[in-house]
Amino acid sequence: MKTCWTVVLFFLACAALPAWSTTLHLSTIQKTVWGESVYVVGDHPYLGNNDPAYALKLSPHKYPTWEVKIEIEPSTAIHYRFFIKADGPNAAATPTWISEWQDTVQTDSTYSYSLHTIPDFTSRFLQHPRNIFVFIPDKPSINNSKIVRLLYFHDGQNLFNSTATAPTSLELERWLPALAQNYPQEQLIVIGIANSHERMREYVPPYSVGPEGSGIGHLYGRFIVEELIPHIEHDYLKLTATPERTLIGTSLGGLISLYLAANFPEVFTNVVSLSGSFQFNEITQDIVKLSPSKQKIYLDSGTEGPGNDNYFDNYFMRDQFLELDWIYGGNIFHVIGRGHHHNEEAWRQRLPDALRWILQ
């Protein structure tokens, strides 16, 4: 049984509430049988203080979407979970859980976002299904914006604290809404592509041999271009115009981002590579396919840890672009994170400025 859940936060002034309040909108898509209802329980008095006996019942008026809205104080962290339970006094007391524990998407900004999950997205090119995460602004229509900018992230499960499999995440939920607020004429939408068990092959070009065998980056690219993009942009977001697309990746994710932008230059406009693993020097044969008049490339690295966080490889890659007459600061930019290691904490510090440069 597949389940999709959504969290929405937005701020509003309300005379009946002290100062500012936050409307927390919880929803899940779930098919039920007659006599069953969907409930939510969490670590807040309105959600039963984690006791299923006092859980809050969701409304089915948009069935199969079940939803409920509650008013809470701004920046209140909520830990919650959905379950199904039969109605009536004689119903079994044991709930049927339909989601793991989730955290609300927190922001101190009036520019709010929702996090959506598309579970187990399959491909005819790749062996393993994966989750897709969509982080989208809460606005009436994304088609009314002058520019729609889609940020396609590899290792998408590590973008948010509530989904991370790494010790920490990039914490987009904490800082991206505030950054997006500086671009009121644009829509910034994040598409996070979770990795699979074959990450070490999917993120490596086909002419290179990684730790687990020959790369299948060309198949990963076809999955994104031929399957994921049409579904996300046409079926899910229902865009009416072609958006600007940026590929963003860390480590091997930076390598595959550069490879895909070079081999699909008509699809991807920008690349953000954080500590890109460019020890696979064969990638230099592809950068000549990139267009300095139409694309922008951001490269960075730290200086600490094994291999100095790919410090020398990124310097080499920067010089390759400059030899091809790319303009430093114009369409190619290189940053050194002094004292930074190869981890999400360091990438989280550099990513906001990387996006500001791409978006300028």
C-alpha cells in the first residue's frame, strides 16, 4: 500500500490568537474501507500527546486525501504519525500505522513550503526504485511566475532532517524558504532524487570504473531525462512552460551532475557541484560539450580529510574550464571551504551562496 503525506506551514494574523499563529496543515492520501478513518497522533496536546486514544481524526472531504488543520504557535516543532482505525465503540483499539514518524517542515519565514514524497518511483533503465521528494512553495499557481527554477538534487534523501539517512542533512527546510523570499518573481522548486544501492555505479559515467564496477551514469541520465522530468514537470507540477533546471550534487553527485549537463545541455542549464569527485579524469572529455553562453557551473571543495576533500581535483577541473575560455565569476565559479570536511555539515554552509550565484 503506497502512502503520500504532505505538511504545509504558513503564517497569518488572527485577532482571536495571540500575536502570530501558524496553521499546520497535515494530509495523507489513503484509501480505506467503510467504517475506517485516518487519524494523526503527535507530541502536541492537539495531537493527543502521542497517545493514540486521543489522536485527531482527519477529514475525508477530499477523499482519498485525508486532512486536518490546527493552529499552533510559530516555529513549534511537531513530531507526528498517521494511522487507520475502525470507528465505533466496539472497534479494535490497536491502530494500523500507515507512516513512519514525521517532522513538520519548519520555517520562520512567511514564505512557506510543503514537502511531498513520491514513494518507490520505478524506471525501465535502472534496477532499483527510489523515493522522490518535492519541496514546493505554497502559492496559488506556480504557472503565474515569470520564471520557474527547478533544483534537481542527487542523494535526495539527505536534503531534509525528516528524511535523512546520513548523520545530518542539508536542512533545506530551515533555510531555503528564506532564500527563496529574495526572489519574489521566481519559483524555486526542489526535486530530491533518493539514491539506490547502486549509487556507486549510477553516479559514475559509463567510460569510468568506480569502486563497484563500470559506471551506468548514462542510464541514470536517461531515467531522469526520459522518465522523471516528464512525470514531475508535466504530470505532477503541470507546468505550462519549460523551466530552468539546475543539477546539484555532492561528491559523486557533483561528478554525475557535470556529466549529465554536458550530455544533455538542452535540458540542464546549471550545475552546482559540492566537493565533486573528479578523480575520474575522463570527465574532461565531456566538458567541451558544455555551453559557456548558456550554462553556469559552480565548483567547490573543502580542505580537510582524506584527499583534502577533493581539493586538488576541483582546482584541476576549474583550470580546464578556464583553458576553454570560460569566464571566472561569469559562467564558472570556484570556492574553497577552508577547514571544511567531506560531509553534509560543510556542504550546508556553502550551498546557500552557491545557489545565490546560480540565481543571480
